[in-house]
Amino acid sequence: MFMARVLVYIYTKVMKNSKKIIVLIITAVVIVTVGVAVFVLRSPKDGPARVVTNPDSGPNNDANNAQRPAASSTVVTLRPGLVIDRGVHDTSNPADLWVLVSKTRPLTDTGYTPAIALPGVKVRTDKSKEEQSVGTAIVADTQALFAAAVTAGYDFMLSSGYRSSTLQQTYYSNYVAQSGEQAANKFSAKPGQSEHQTGLAFDMNLADKQCYLDTCLGDLPAGKWLAAHAHAYGFIIRYPLGKEDITGYQYEPWHVRYVGAELAKALYESGLTLDEAVALIDAVPAATR
Ligand SMILES: [Zn+2]
């Protein structure tokens, strides 16, 4: 090493010099200073925790992406080549955009009431103002989704948005009375088990009620458009076809759930349900900052 040679040279030259101790001290100080400077300059800087999806992830990029090293301990791999950073998300917090509410993960705060607002889109007018509303956090993207649908030629209405625990109990009791408890449990949720109580989910049906709350909506051009484009606005089809055993609910092509654009895109690309993704997300410790 160059610095070591310099040190030896200086040392041999000044061994018999009366000032050798002073020279040695100065040399040592210089070496330590250079070492500290190099260490500081080469240390990685901690950026803010954020959600990241590989911008170029796609069906043909798996091989390339799989070779990338994990950026940090908070990275979650949804499938090879498709990673998200769980960051500071808490999937048990009903105010968190990534919250999981299901039959096996009911709301921990049964009295939770989000801030809500009318989103300014076409709504089912015979519902209460409360049920025509969504969480304030998703108003803008709800408007963007409906506007994009109109541009594409589809006339949707928001048929059921926020539901209080009391309203959810009323719906559930009515369905049980009509169809029996076993059947009701496949398409209706008990209070505390419905995403509608978070203000992050709503039912989106055609204004003319074609295939209203019917799985045939998914076969219509409008339903196909919704399934193909919702993620661009931060929404997912929460209860997909063929995933009934995982979500606990029948296929509901009208029930959309907001999770934010990054996770929505990741779920769309991976084909995973929110239930499956949250299992992976929860297995990784949240970032601390
Ligand atoms: Zn719904």
C-alpha cells in the first residue's frame, strides 16, 4: 500500500532525527483523517422509505430483475422480478391504504369511522349520503377512475361506498333473512369484516343496472375495462374469479378496493389477491424511521 511505504520511508529517514516523534504524530494524524474521509464519502445515504415497483417489470423481464440484489430488508418479492417496499405500512391499521379486512382479519377497532366525503361521481341516488361517500383519502382517485371510464365510453355509478358498522349489520341481517346464513356469508360480511367500513372500497356498477351485483358484469366490455384499468388509478378488483377460497368471498367484479397505485399495479401484475400479498408483506418487518 502506498501510504504504508510513505510511512516506512519517513520513519527510516527520521529515526536518528531529534524531531522523529513529532513527524510520526503528524503522519499518523494525516492517515487517520484520510481514512475517516474515505469512509464517510463511501457510506450509503438513507433515503425516505417508499413504495417501489420495478418500473420495467413485466412478463419478459423476470430474468433481468431476478438478478437484482435486494435493496433493503423491507423489500417484499411478490413474485420473481416484482418487488415492493413494505416501508411503514401497517396492514392492521384501518386508516392505512394497505389494511387487510376480511373474515379472518376483522377490524380491530370496531368503532372505527373514517373521514368521508361525496366523491362527485355518478351515484345510486336512493342510497344515503353516507353510503354515497368514500374515504376522503381516495376521493381524487375515485374521480379519476370514473372520469377515465366515461372517456372509455362506460357509464358507471357508485352504488355503495362507505358503510357504518350499523348499516353493515342491517345488510347482513337482511341477506341472512332472505337466503340463510350459509349463503349470506358468501357475498355479505358481518360488521367488522367489511372493507366498506374503512371508506377504502366501493361497489361500482353500470348506471343502467345491467348485471347489477351480478358476476356477468365481468363479461361485459365495461367490466373488462374496469378489471384492466382500475390499477392505474390505485384500485383492485378485490374478490377475483377463482380466488374464492383465498378471499372468502364469491367473485365480485363490481367491488373495487383502493390500495394506492404502486400496490395496485403490483397486485395486477402478480395476479395475487390482497390477502396473499399481505401475508408476504407482514412477514417482513416494517421500516423504521
Ligand atoms: Zn362491495
